[in-house]
Amino acid sequence: MRGKLVTGNWKMNGNLASNQALLQAMIPAISPISGAKSAVCVPFPYLAQVEQLLRGSGIAWGAQDLCQFDNGPYTGAVSATMLADFGCRYVIVGHSERRSVFGESDGVVALKFSQALRVGLIPILCVGETLDEREAGVTEAVIARQLDAVIGQSGVAALADAVIAYEPVWAIGTGKTATPGEAQAVHAFIRRRVAAGDEAIAAGLQILYGGSVRAGNAAQLFGAPDIDGGLIGGASLNADEFIAICRCAQPAA
Ligand code: PEP
């Protein structure tokens, strides 16, 4: 897979009018960008609207979560099968807000990851440490535990069809970004951990960085050897910022 990918995570934001304005500004600017892929992960109710606006553009779309079970008696939940029905290419799995606010365990995240793969969606598996964990020196142990839960459930080969996003929790929505050096160190650790199971899959695995990426810091982050693009929260709601970040993912001419 490799190559660069920039994915927006709109979180629980937007409405019909603002989504339309945002995408109409993004489509003509992002579609011609070659050598880097882009996508937006949007709230469930807007998937139909986004599918209609983005179909045929160079921008893919996806969701921010899915149910760990397939269709059935799970009131309020949304299945992988349903996401596939709306043309989703990606689904975010295990975002730190799902883990901390909604109590998702590593085990549930692993089941969600396998549901995505079952229907051909590309899961974007989020991993990352809290500030306390970083300060306690257990960043790698936390990330290894989060990764191993998924590998234990689906096998390392499953990562051939997945993307990983390293998102230090202390950098999400805080304006504090990991330095390219700090992020690169963790990305390299993730790639080594996957390589221990399968070197070819590790070499092809896209590992995105997420956490207060902006137009002003994206180029430096994306220039690190193991950073294959970004998962962008706040800045993905601003067309100019998101377009500029996507341009930073283009290979140098
Ligand atoms: C995110 O929500 O995944 C994220 C990285 O948010 P932000 O870019 O706002 O820090």
C-alpha cells in the first residue's frame, strides 16, 4: 500500500449546509492532487450526502466508528455492512475518544477492526498513549498492547488491508503536536513491531500521524521516513487548511 494518505475526521460536527460548502470547496482543489490519497470520515447521518457529493471525485469517504457485530438486534448501532452500502472506503476504529469517552476496550476495538475487514472496508486503527503514560515511560508498552489485541484477533496478515494512525492522546485537539522526531520514533516502533510478524506487510503499511496537524506543521511531520500522512481532526473542518495539508502529502516533484 504505502504512499501518503490524508484523512479528515470531522468528529461530531457539521450540518447539511456546512458539509456541502466544505466539500464543494475541497473537491476542485484536492481532486487533482496526484501521488497522495485523501478521504473524509464523517458522522453517520451525513454518509448519504457525502457519498453523493464525493462520488467520482478523487476524495474517498468513510465513517468514524462501527458496531463490533453484524446486522441484528443492536439498537442504535451501525454495522460494517451498512457502511459498505454507502460506498465507504475507510472506517476509523479505536479512536481515543471512543476508548476514553465510550469505554471501548482493546477487545472491542479488535472486533470492530475484524468487522471492517469482513466487508472490505479499510480500518484506520488508532493507537496512542496518554500524557501520564508518556511521562511514565510506557508509550511503547501501551501501543504494543493496543496493536497486539488486533493482531491477536485478526492475524498480522490483516494489516495488509489496514491503516494505522498513531495519535498521542495529549496531542488530540490540544494544539500540542508531537515533534517530527517524537512521532517518527513511535512510527518506527510500530513498523518494527509489525515487522516482527511479517516484514513485507510492515514495509507496505501506511502509518498516519494524528494530533493537532495543521498546514503549518504538516510538511515537517510528513517528511519523516515512517510517517505516511495524517489523520486530521479540527483542521479538516476548514477547507483551506485541509487542502494545504493534502498538498503537503504530495511527493516532491
Ligand atoms: C483526531 O480527532 O483524530 C485528531 C487528530 O484531532 P485534531 O487534529 O483536532 O488534534
